[in-house]
Amino acid sequence: MIVAIYAVDRTALLIVDPYNDFMSEGGELYEATRETAEAVGFYDNMRKLVPAIRAARIQVLIVPHHRWKATTRGGSI
């Protein structure tokens, strides 16, 4: 097995689209995804992952999604 070693100053955790609609109680789609998220430990894992990455002095980048079509849920931009 090959073990890759990455330089901390050139490494980051990239989190794409962490929608509050899915991840927060009261979010529009929270209840629809809650059972699966809890079954795989998503919430607990995210609560552990981000602080652990930061403690290792690795950047955490959160990239939001922006709707760009007027036909997407929620209407216009």
C-alpha cells in the first residue's frame, strides 16, 4: 500500500454545500434527511471532523452553493 504524505500548508478540508436546510433542525429538508444522516453518524462525525482538522492546523474551506436559475427552488437569485 502506498502512503501519501501531504504538506499541511498545502492541504485543506473542502466542505461543499453544507446547507442549513439539510443540517439544521427546523431546516426545510432536515426531517427528510435526518434518519439517514443519523444512521451513518453524519452529525457526530462533522462535529468531530472540523475541530480535529483545525487542531492539525489544516485549513477548513466551506464552499456554499449559489442558485443561478430562476427556476430553482426558491425563485430567482
